[in-house]
Amino acid sequence: MELGLIGYPVQHSKSPWIHQHFLSETNLTGNYQLIEIHPDQFDEEIMKLKASDLSGFNVTIPYKEKIIPYLDEISPAAQKIGAVNTVVCRNNRWYGDNTDGRGLVTALKEQFPELFTGDKSVLILGAGGASRGIYYALLNEEFEEIVIANRTVIRAQALIDANPSGISSAAISFSEAEAKLNQFDLVIQTTSVGMTPHIEEQVIDLSRLKPGAVVSDIVYQPFWTKLLRDAKARGGRVHHGHEMLIYQAKLAFEMWSGKQVNAKLLKDKLKHDLL
Ligand code: ATR
């Protein structure tokens, strides 16, 4: 099975390592290649890929939106999120989906099933591309309420307005989020704040964190972001950024191969690599 990743730049991606593990685990022969495409050559290079024998590929920055017009079909989730991270190539047709948000939610549900009982409140920090995918995936679950806090509050409000649902939602500022933090059972950090080399940055203060609340950060470098260190010190439970990385890959690989893979073993390996 020929697989790959398109983006610019792509050299530092962990995806080849992850998917080579999944290929070995499923006894499938194949390869996962890094396909770096310069923005000036996007159209020509995509046409070459269309004519190649790829079974599927991932899409990363800056092409998650740009790939959409080249697809033959798109999932309702990717359509709504406005971004594609996984393309399945079958019978010369390209089908685009987005497994990022679903990946994070699957990982959270496996580790903290008690959060998904319908009476819990979630706070999402950030309202960009990553947040859109995560919010969309959370709306398919049972929650009491989902609140989105963002530096630019109207962006959070726009995200809520674009996704009418039966779950109570609100857009708030970071200072409001800090003030009412003790009402949330799950806090999901979706911005790039705290990522290497800015490891001493933290998007909100956690002084009022509810005891036992779960704090999930999608930043995986460093493994212990300042936010997660703070959450742990205040008696919170933490969920690290490598979880989303592995689970979005698991869901993509399962779409390409039709086989189930075990993310848990790989998660521990990646953790050791990142620490
Ligand atoms: P991505 O696709 O990675 O989510 P994005 O769409 O550019 O990237 O969104 C970035 C998110 O991080 C946004 O929520 C952004 O806040 P704004 O909407 O106010 O711009 C947030 N963000 C980025 N840098 C930030 C910072 N220094 N402090 C607070 N929020 C930040």
C-alpha cells in the first residue's frame, strides 16, 4: 500500500514513523512517504499524484483547505470543518475526510469514559482550524455544555453559529474562562501557545481548575507543556498532545487499509521518544 503526506515543509513529521508501525502491525507491505510540495508547484504536483498508485495520503499545513477543490467527494465532517487531513484514493477517485477532531475525541473517550456521560461541561481554548475539528467531533457526543474561549471572542461565536446543535454552547474571553474554570470537567487547549520554543507560555491561568478535571493539550512538543504541568500540580488529570497525533493517524490508516490497529502500544513508544 503506497501512502504519504503532502505539506510544506514536511521533513520533521512523525507520520512516517507512525504509519510504518501500522503497516508492520497489519502485515501489509507498503510505504509512507513524505511528499513535500512547494506552493508554486501545487497544481502540477497534485496532478502527478492523481496519476500515481497512491492508496491514500495525509494532508498537512498549508494544504488542508487547498486540497478540497481537487477531491471527488468529501465527508460531511471535513466539509463543515473546511479542512481535510486524510484522502482515500480508490478507483481513481479521491475522498477527503478529517480525522483530527475525531482522533482526539476517540483518545479521550478511551482514557476517560466517565467524561462522556451527558452531564459534563467542556471548555475549548482556541477557535482556529484545530478547534473547529474538535468542536465538530464533540457535538456528536453527550455533554451538558461546550464553551469556547478565544482571544478573539467573535471567532468563537462564529464557530458556534456555524454548528447549530442541541448542546448548550457559548463563546467567552480567556479572562471569563479563568473566572468560571471550576465549572468545567474537561478543558481542551487547541492553540499553538506553549509549543517549543515558547515553552513558558500558557494560554490561561488554572488557579480555579476543578479538582479532578481533565486538561488536554494538543501541543505535543514539549510533552509536558506549561499548561499540563500546571494542571497536574493543581490536582488535575492530564491528556498529552501525542494522543491526538496517534489517534488521527489510527483513524486514517483504518480508512486506507480496512484493518484495525492498536494505538496504545505506539502511544507509549512515542511518549518515550518525546520525553
Ligand atoms: P490552527 O489551524 O493551528 O488552529 P489558526 O486557525 O491560525 O491555527 O488558529 C490559531 C488559534 O490559536 C486561534 O484560536 C488563535 O486565536 P485568535 O483567533 O484570537 O487569533 C489562537 N492563538 C494563536 N496565538 C495565540 C496567542 N499568542 N495567544 C492566544 N491565542 C493565540
